[in-house]
Amino acid sequence: MPTLKFAVLAGDYIGPEVMQEALRVLAHVARQENLQLDYQSADVGGAGIDNHGKALPDSTLRVCEQADAILFGSVGGPKWEKLPPKEQPERAALLPLRKHFTLFANIRPGLLYRELTDASPLKTDRIPDGIDIVCIRELTGGVYFGQPKTTTTLPDGDVQAIDTMVYRRSEVERILKVAIETARGRKGKLCSVDKANVLETSVLWRKTVTEYVARHAPELTLSHMYVDNAAMQLARDPNQFDVFVTENMFGDILSDEMAVICGSLGMLSSASLGAGKNSLGLPFGLYEPAGGTAPDIAGKGIANPCAQILSAALMLRFSFGLDGVAKRMEAAVKKAVTGGIRTGDIAFGRPSVGTKAMADAVIAAL
Ligand code: IPM
Ligand code: MG
């Protein structure tokens, strides 16, 4: 019986609530498919700070190192906001985790089912068939990690902060390979987003993309777009994109825009894939919902578990090679949310039926 060995890092606020439901769905799938679940839970984020004095405790890192994938919830919230910025859960847990495992490829599907188009802030006549695009974001480079990164008081008493944006050609090529594979599996359209009219890193990015695609993927339809225009085009006509690929910070911003036009933060999953392979020879990855910890609705049993369930499906696809099972889970989520649950509630990440009942509906559809 195939064994799925993964780490469960539920995190804070709604993290554990939606994680519990995703694990229940996974247990159901495992019974149906004759799979063995072998997961270990560990503290991360605020839970790490409270229980171990560190957002990413060493013991948690060990659990992750022994696993084939990480199923992640979400971290951070008001309880830890007064800590120095460098110690806050987001910066002290998520970013080091990405760096430690070289999780350079962040795949964020932007999906809005046709049945739920009125949950989008876009006019429904612009998206008659819903939205179906993918953001591929570089995740371990750029201004997030570039050195120097400092704040200093200058001789004249003024204070100066520096962040550094750095990219190497090899970093651009490796994220591009993921984007090319993704576009090949879809409509074959790839848009590279940069700011090549201003930034050196973007000039290198655009040159690298142009040359690499011409040589290795000439069958794709490649376009380039400045990031400010891309932000506008996403709001105007999102389905003009199929797959877009971009650097770390641009991807952070555009993927939030993508989330909102897709109607609900509670529906969006993501996969962060590493350079390294797991014990199955497949990409090691971290799988997390895009919505955050939602402290305002935590503890009420109303958070939408779908993004966590869909993230678990991505884990099965990429880190365990179970594409068929992942598709079945995705179809079950679609059936559950388009089958009578009020879209207005979904739009705010709160299924009208509650967290547990939403997961029950997914299980019933499996
Ligand atoms: C994301 C988040 C993170 C990021 C934060 C929490 C550090 O916004 O995954 O998009 O900026 O990458
Ligand atoms: Mg973000």
C-alpha cells in the first residue's frame, strides 16, 4: 500500500480549523484509494513562538526534513504583531522554510467556477465562463532575500533602509522551466511579467525568458508584459492570460489580485516546489492555502476549508504523483461549492454551512 509521509504544520487562528477538515477529507480519500497516511504534526508560526520560543522550531524543521511534503496551514496574527518584525511568524517561519528547502517555484491557480461568477468583484459579463489562469511566482530570490538588507542611522542622523533585488540567470531559467511545463499542460500560452523599462533584474529576466523559450519551447505563445500593465489587464480581462510567470514580489502582489478577482480567498490553494526531490524521486513541496489566518473569523467554525483541501490535492499531484486522485478531490470540491452553497458567503471565505459541513459536502461528493 503506497504511504504518504508528510508534515502537518497547521499554524495559527483558522489554520488548525481548516487543517482538521482537510485531514478528514484526506483520510476518506486514503480509504477509497487504499493509501496509507503517515503524517506528523508540528508547531509553526505563533504556535511555535508560544510553545518553543521560536516561529520555526528546530524540532519542526526536523519533522519536515523527514517527510516527503509539507501540508501547511497559515501563520501570524494580532497576538504576535508587537514582536520585532524579524521575529514575526510570517518572516521568521514561512520565509526561512521556503529558503531552507529551496522552494523556488510557487504555483498559484486562479480558478473561479462558472457557477460562482457573481462572487467575483468583476462584472460577470467579463468572465462568463469563470476564470482559469495560473500564476507561477519565483519564491526564493528577488528583493525578499537579496543582500544587503539593512536599516542604519546615517552620520547626519537620517535613517536609511536598504533592500536589494538580485536575480541570476540560472534562477530565472529554473522558474521558467516550471512555467513552461505548466503552460504545456494547458493552453500553451505563457506571459512573462517584469519591469524591464526600469529594473536591471527585469532586463536580465526578459532576455533570459526570450532566449530560453525560443530555444527550448518554441511551440509556446510567449508574451511579455510590464507589471503595472499586468495588474490592470488582470482586472480588465483575466482570461487573456493562461499562465503567467514573474519574480517574487510582483508575484506576491499579482497573486493577491488574482485571489480577489476569483471571488474568494477561501478557495485558493498553492504549491511551493523545491529544487530537491523527496524519497519518491518527486519534487519536495510545501502546500498552503493563500488566504491567511483570518483572525476575525477564527474559532467560529465558519472558515472555508476548501483552499486547504485543494492544497492537499496539489500535494498528492506534485509530491506523490497521484494526479488522478488530485483531480477527483478537485472535482469533489467543485461539486460541493457549486451545489447549493450560497456564493455570497463563499466570497468572504465563509461557507454558509460552516467549516465542518463544507468538508462533509466534499466527502459526500468524493
Ligand atoms: C504570500 C504571503 C507571504 C509573502 C508573506 C506572509 C511573507 O503574502 O505567501 O503571498 O509575501 O510571500
Ligand atoms: Mg502574499
